Amino acid sequence: MPVEEVPSYPDAVFVQNIFNAAGSAVLVPNKVPIGEILAKFKNPDRLVSSLKGQGIDQVELEFSHRVDNRVMKELLKQIDSSFETVNPEVSQEVGRTMSDIFSKLTIDQKFNFPKGEVDRLGGMLSQEIRKTSQILYSLTSPEQTDSYTQTHSLNVSLLAGFLAKRLCEIKKCEQPLVDKAVKAGLLFDLGKSAMPREILEKSEPLTPEEREIIKQHPLHSERIARQSGVDDQDILLGIRHHHERWDGSGYPDGLKGKDIPMIARILAVADTFDAMTSNRGYKDAVSAKAAFNFVMSANETHFDPDVCKVLLSGMGIYPPGSVVELSDGTVGTVAASTEGNLLQPKILVREKDGSVRIIELHKETHRKLFIKRALDV
């Protein structure tokens, strides 16, 4: 944010140390509340002028008010009895099974995974997805497992099933779409088991030649699914075409618009959203808000507009986890979207005494409050 606004956020901290022009001394330390720094400068204008004197016009601030997901879930349950997340034990069982399958395929590409087991686990996930309205709280972080690929497939499966559910609610389509989207999400990346590990685990961006190799993974995923007995064409085509793009710029077949199978269109959004919000060796995760903005900005170029709309309806303009500033200057974290209301989510605020409260913007008691801006975009 502009340095002129820094004094307005005494509870925030600088993300990085700011050095003097010679680079020999720390002018402003990081991780120290701005309120304490202001007290040393005695005059807010002196801090601002010191920063601008170093040629600094903008700085990155961090707000230390985030709350553990477990605490957030408990608070949400207190104010919304319908709040449900996917059973973590189900997610863990699915994750373990898919990790085992991926490991065996990495050793032997002729390995046939137990199709019946995948059907069973996919069915369990589908049942859980049908109960939840806040899918982001059900996603797993790579730090909680031993494999990014395993975590990514599980998360994409959950996101794809959630988007398919919302699509069916809006478009009145057939419910089997949810089950098929979930299973396709579990299987769509198995083809990466055929990729060289040095490419998959590379910490730098891929070379053009390496990207061409990676572009083969949807075809390998389709092959593996077929040889293991998957015969549902919706699932197989969803796996094959999940990297096709709405404007025809994708691969492997350059399909365009509605020629791309519906499950593939759903997977494309789910795959991109989870990849952007996950840490990788060559990039840091972005916020849910930033990933959401990217997907919505690529509406009608990369992604199906209808799928983008259901992402919007399911998460709201400010997805859970977004850091926002309210009209009265309060800074908080979006805890949950409000069904049918894109602009007035539930905001969690940490008080100075360490306690937390949730502001429900749609309630009459908060009718004068509104979101002034998002702070993590």
C-alpha cells in the first residue's frame, strides 16, 4: 500500500526490513507492530518522510490477526447451524489410497489400480460434498501430506465436485455429474506418474522442451484410467481434456468452447484455482482472492463462463481467507460467504485482547458497514 497510509495500521507489521540508502542499517524493522515504530519516530509524518526519502512509495504489510481454521470452524458452527465441512477422515483415506496408487504407477506403468476402490472412495467424497456449502475449509494443504500430487488431486476432486453440485443446482442438470466430476478429479493427474521425476520436482520454471513432455500427462492419465477398467466416457473425456481452454488455446486437441466436455471445463477451473493457492518448489501460493480474480478475469478466454459463475456464487466476491478492510477501518478475515449475497460475507475480527468475533455484514445490526477494499490481492 502507499506509504502515506502506513500510520493508519498500527497493528500491522512490515513484511521486510527496510534499510537505509547505503544498505548498512535497518531504517524500519520487520515483524514489529507499526504502532511501536511510530512511537519511536514520535510523529507519523517523520516515518512517512523517512520512507519516501529512501525512494520508497509502496510497502507490503502483514496483519497478524489470522485465526486457526479449527477455531474459525467452531465460530461458524455457532452462528450457522448448517455449516458443514467434508469429514477429514474421509479425505485422509482417499488421499492415502491415491498416493499409494500413484507410487505404484511410478514404479510400473502397467499397474492397474483397483477401479472398485476408486468408485467407493469417490462415492464417499460425493456424499460429503453434497453436505457442505464452504468447500475451502475442506481442502488439504501440501504440508499436511507427503505429496503435492496427492494433495492436488484430492483438492481438485473436492473443488470439481463442489462446482458440479452448484452447477446442477443452478442449471437443473443431472446429479450424476457430481459423482463423475469427483472421480475424474481423483484420476486426472495420474499420468504425471509417467513423467520424469526431475521434471516433476524441478524447483525452477520448466524449459519449453520440458513443458512439451508435461503436456502429455492428460493422455497418460486417460490411458491409465482405461487400462484400469474405467469405461465412463464422461470421466475419460474429462481427464483427457482438462487442459483445453475456452478460446481453443489449450491441449492436447485444441478444443474450443462447448466442444470441450463439461467435466473437463469444471476440472480446468478447479485445477487452476488449487494450483495457484498451493506452494510449489518454483513459486509461492497466492491468496484465494488473487486466484479467484485470475479465474474470473480469464472468463471466456480460458474458462467456461457458466463454471466461473458457479465459482462466484459458491465463494462470493471475497472468498474465505481474504483479508479485507471495512468502512470503519476494521481489518478482518473473511470467514465464510453468505448464501445468495456476493458482497456481504461473514468477517472474523481479532480484538486487541486476543478474543475474536464474527461480523455478519448482511445483518441489520451492521447495515452501515461495508467492505472498503481487499488487502491481499
